[in-house]
Amino acid sequence: MASIVKRNNNFCVVYSYKDANGTPKQKWETFTDLSDAKNRKKEVEYKESVGTFVVPQCKTLNDLLPEYVALYGKSKWALSTYQANTALIANYITPLIGSMKLQDITTRVIEGYYQRLLKYEAADPMCGKRKHQFVSPSTVRSVHKILRSAFEQAVKWELMEKNPCIYATLPKYTSKKRDIWTAETLFRALKVCDDPKLRLCINLSFSCSLRLGELLGLTWDCVDISPESIEAGRASIYINKELQRVDVASLNALENKNVITRFPSLSSRCTTVQVLKSPKTDSSIRTIFLPKTVAEMLVEFKAEQDMTKEALGAEYTDYNLVVAGPLGMPTEQSTINGALKRLIEKNNLPKVVFHSFRHSSITYKLKLNGGDIKAVQGDSGHAQASMVTEQYAHILDDDRRLNAQRFDDFFYRHQGAEPEMPHQTAQPIPENSAVDADAAAALTKLLANPSMAELIKNLAKNL
């Protein structure tokens, strides 16, 4: 049974229950209106009588979220995810609906909140400074993901009866296609690039499908560019960490979770710090084979870096980083992004961001290997092959058009018969030629096949 006790200007619904250990407890729920207290008393007594009563431990969303972050977020989230999610909670959830009681949050309320959020001023996730633009549908979806997960935990913890986010309608969102450079534009940019560090970064990202954080976190002990490896075509890099600037508060809250190296701050007032950390997913840990040209670039770059170390002596702090700063410290992502921006503006190149080189890399690898998604996934570090197909399926449209042309040619134009080809005579192989005779014969046979000839012709055009 429950009772109502007046305390100051409020009305408290008081009832007894037993906790998980069977210990008798007493619960006080406070209401400002007597009618609300009476309704709650009736609800408690009815649910107790039918055996469906759940004792709420958190009254409001602001009560739930800290417990959710402490019990769920700290154990499940990577450092970057923790930082992003706590920023979303602080900037968009707590100020708008944090004070709402859990029992009052319905699907209708959530949908109204999402519409309201679209007219709310966006904030910088790192510092909370307002951006003078509205929250995007993409950010609303990120907020929805947090709330759905938090309410799911609340249901499991018997703080709520159902999750109000399950059937909530989200704002329409259309992902924007990222602009990339063609191979021709890329090599024109490399030709006019007078920054050795930027040139190496572009080549590594393009040839190895690297994220910028992976590239800047690469250390020499994970690079195999020995003369024997280069000669045998086995030169490679091993990706097992990434460089990231993170919020100090988040880093301390997670007790340096997954952090390999924490670099010193330039000032004691800095609220962020650079760290080397393990990747978010196991699939990001991978070995990538280097094109011989890029391997030779690394050999030359390392020789110059070794000369710098020797010249600076004790002034150089050696963290064994491939892309190191002038005195050995990590290179900021903003440094590389700024250098790329200046290169683009100075030479009137199409505007792209650095991450576009990773997309260019995956695009051309898919074209070169005829759409072998698993092989590309091994280089890109995507967790699932479906992530590659979802983002890059449009690249294979040329091959699909070729299939239609072959189908028309074989079945409709020639009614299933192989079309006659003009006689082709293989070029004689010089006696002293280094070209393998078997390989030349195989190539001649491929070119004699009209489908393969057409495929190679179209591939050459695309490249």
C-alpha cells in the first residue's frame, strides 16, 4: 500500500519495497500537485496488486544519463566515442529535456524533441562554442542513438517499462557524396607540392587507404622497407595504433583506456592532449603492402629524418614517429589539413579534404581488381565487407554497364554465337627481351577475347 505525506509545499507518495538483496526499503516520490500524487498512489497500488510494479531509481533523464554513462558508456565506448557522446549529452540532451521525468517521456515527446532540435543552435563538440547554424539531421540521429541505448538500459534496469525511442520517426537524412580527385589531378598535385611531409602523407594515404590518424600514428618499428623486402615486393606497414587529440576530462574518466602513449602538453592550461591509442575495432589492425615507389619514398624520408636527429641531438625528442614534427613531437592533424588547403588554393585544385585520398584509394583499388571487395577491405580496415559495398557500390557501375553490353552482344546480336574477330598476329618476342614468353602468350590470348579487350580498354579510360 502507498500513502501521501505533505512535506512543505510538496506531496510525497510513500511506499515500501524490497531491493535486489531482499532488504526492506522505503521510497518517497515528490510531486508539486496533490492530484498528481493521488494518481501516482493509485498507479503504485494497482501495479503492486497485479505484480507489474517497478521501483524507479532515477526520476528524471538527468538522473539516468550519468548512471548510464558510468555503468554502460565507460565499459562499452572507445575514447573517441565517449568524448563525442558525452558532448552530445551536454550540448543537446541535458539542456532541452534533461529535467523531464522518465515516466513522462513518450514516443510523441521524443519526436517533438527531434523537431525542436533541428531549430536549435549547433555547438562545437570540443569546446561547446555555438556555431551560428542549426543542428543537422545527422546530429539528431547521433542523439537518437544515445537516447535509444540509454532508455534500453533503463528498461533492463527496471527504471522504465518501455523504450520510447524504438518507434520514434527520425528526420530525413541524405548522406553527401564525398568529392575525390582523379588520378590525373592527384599526380598533378603531387608534382606541384613542395612540402615533403605533405607529399609523403598524400602518397601513403592514397596507396595504403589510410585514415589520417593512422598515418600520423605510424611508427618506424611498424614499417618494413628493407632492401630485401622491397626487392621481393614484400615492403609493408603494420597499422596497430592511431594518433588522436582527446579531451583530458574524457581521458581521465576512462582511466587512459586503450592509450599507448600520452604526449606531454605544451601548456598546463590545455584541456586536450595528443595520444597514441589502439584502434576502435580489431579490423583496423592490419598489414598493408606498399607499392615499390612508395616504399622507396619512405627510405629516402627516413634517411633525411635520421640526419635531422643527428643534427639536433638532445633537442630532438624521438618517439619513433614516421611523420614527426621538427623536434620529434607528433604532427597535428590540423597541420596536414592546413598544408593541403594551401596547396589547393595556391594551385587552383578541386577542393577536397584529406580523408578524400582514402576514398580515392579504395575507388581505384576496386576498379583495378574488378571489384574484389574482400581484398580492398583488408587494406581499408572496414569492420565488414558490407561497409565497403554500401559506400562504393557506385564505382562498379561501369562494370555493370559492360555486362549489359556483353549480354546484348552475345545473346541478341550474335544469338549466342561467338562474334568473329579479325585475325591477330602476336608480335615476335626479341631474344634478349626480359618479358616472359608465357606471360606474353597469356596476354595475347586475353586480348583475343573481345570481352576482356573491351574490359581492359574501359579500365584504361577510367584510370
